[in-house]
Amino acid sequence: MNSALINPIKIECPLCGELHLVDRRTRIATATIKGEIIKYQEEYYVCENTEDGENEFVPSKVMDANLLAARDAYRSAHQMFTSQDIINLRNRYGLTQRELAKLLGWGEATVSRYETKQIQDETYDDILHVVSEDALEAKQFLTRNKSSFDESRYFELATLIEKDIERTSSDYLTRRLLLSKYSEFQNSPLLTGGIELDIDKICNMVAFFASHCIGLFKVKLMKLLWYTDALFFKEHGRSMSGLVYQHMPMGALPVGHYELMNLVPHEEIYNDYENTSYRILPKEQYDDAVFTSEELDVLYRVFRKFGSYTGTDLADYMHNEVAYIQTADHAYIPYSLSAKVSL
């Protein structure tokens, strides 16, 4: 079974009873959640002083974390809010677990349960999505439950949400524009990879590569997205993002790439010839838990292969792909050809 070493850690080993270094490792495991078999990333420890077959153990705290990882994998597979999504929502406004529950009009322990052990039902999940995606909804919830907060805290939260409304209004318009561009592809599964455009997933894919690649620029990013979608389609029969790609001089380029750049943190860099480069900036509080284990596996494999490439190197590499050779300039690249990716 494939596994990866995280790091050695010195603990009192429960298997041999000695204080020594044990390997802290991860592997892909399965669990049954709500009657469904789910793959997730499991952490476990290995004692080298014990015979193979009896040398693995999982401390109780790690066992709890593994169970949460399995539940989050289930939630991700069903487009539900994960425990980390809830934490990110709280952090956006500096809320404690109890404060988020009060804002939403829930029992005080509800958010704590959802962050640590329990999968929320559909109604509660819908509310989390609505509040996360539309700051105006967050404002309405706060106004509705104003009596749950003292006056100073209420006005503090109201100010934070107002600032968020100002910040996200342009994002909302950009998302609508991007979705409108993709409306013409809704009946073209060979171009979308069989799924609808998932803007949140795309932003998280960008955040993954920005967090792992040093000096990530737009040209390289666009190729990394194509390789990720192509490889995921090859192995799982669908794309990861729903992006549609075109054959362009520098390789595959997704439809709506200008709008996409407005949704991710970046900075513009000008050279002496007044040409512009776009450097992608890492996203704060990025977490691997936003992906399923299968998605994370593909992302890491693409990063390990191309992480050190420059944008030009990666474009040259892609020029030899069947998907590029067999499509005309500016033509859309079907996933049936992308599935022949050489990775």
C-alpha cells in the first residue's frame, strides 16, 4: 500500500514501550460514511522495533482527526461545507464557534459539533453556503439575531460584514460574467469534462499551486490547471474544475481566464518593454481539506512533475501533447484528447 512519510516523531511507543523515533506517515484509506464507501487520507505511526504486520498504531487524537478527515471527504464529495470551510467562515469575521451559532440562530454547540465530528444536514449546509457566498445574507442574519450580541460586538461585526460586502461585490459580478461565458458549453460534456463549472474548486486549485510553487505566474498556472483537469479526467472520467480549454500559442488556455485572474490574489509586474506579467500570490489559510483524496493525489502529482518548470518550459512541454497537436489554433480542446495526457 502506498504511503508517504510526514516526519519522524519522538514519542513513548505503545507497541514496544520505549521512547524513540517513530515514522509519522499518511496513506489513502477507506471508510463507510452514511452507507457510502469514502476514500480519505489517513495518518498513522510505524514502530521499527516491532515486526511487520504488527508495527502500526494510531494514537487516539490522530484517530479522531482521521475520522474527521473521512467525514470531510464525504462532505467534499457531496459539495457540502467541510469542517475547514466552517473555520474559514468564522475567521472571515473573527467569530467564535458560539458567535457563529448565534449569528445563524442555531444552538450554541451546533457549530462546534459540525467542526469536530458531526456532518450537518442539508438545511444547515444550505445556510452555511448562502452566508459564505453572499455577505448580504450574513448581514441579514446578523440583523435578525441582533439581540444575541451586546451592542459593541454587534456593531463591530456589522462593520466587518459591510467591508466584506464592498470587497465581494466585484467578485460576485466577475463570477456571474464567468458563468455566463460558460452557459454555451452546458450541453458540451466533451469540452467541460462532464461537470458544470466549479468556480470555488478552481480558486482552490489556484491556491494549491500558489502555495506550493515558488514564483508562480499566469502562463504556468494555466498549464498546471489543464494538466490537473486532463489527468483527473483520464483517471476518473471527469474534469476537476469544469473548465473549457482552447489551443493557444503558449499551450492550453481556459475560457474566461481574464475573469479567473480577477478572482485570485495576484500582482502585476511590468518589465522594461512595458509587458505585463501576473504573479499569483498564495492564499492565506489555505488547507488541503478542500479536496477529496483523489483530487489531492492528482494535484500533488502534477506539482511534483512540473513544480520546477518555468511557464515557457511547461508550454514547450505541452506542445508535444496529443491534445495540442491534434487541435487547430484557437480550437477548443476536447477531454477525449486531453485523456491522452503524457503524465
